[in-house]
Amino acid sequence: MAKKSEQATKLVLKVVTGQKADGTLSTAQRAFAGMNPALADEDILSIGTKLGALQRYEIAAVGRTDSAQIVAE
């Protein structure tokens, strides 16, 4: 039997930093590590939206990245 160990969650904000010569949007990411893995997606979105209001650039997306190690029980 296997189980997850050392779970980690990161909130990722994708921000629009400008426009490229071909007209597509230029974006960058801002990552906030150390989020509680037990947070619901709605909570992550709420936190991301509030952090986005503090950013210099417009927010294009709020993302969540979960990771964990798998170990034998």
C-alpha cells in the first residue's frame, strides 16, 4: 500500500506584463509556496484574487499546484 507524504501546495498567479510584437499577451508567473494543502479550491481562488489586487499587473489566471512524495506504508 502506498500513501502521500510531505504534501505541499503552491498558489500561482499568472499576470499580463504586456503585449508581444505579434499581438499575443506577454505573461509572467508569481508563485506563493507554503499554502496549506487542506485549503479548498475556492479558498485558493479567494486568496489569489486578493493577492492579485496587490500586483502591479493584471491577473490572467489563478492556479494551484499540489505535490507530494509517494511512500510505502
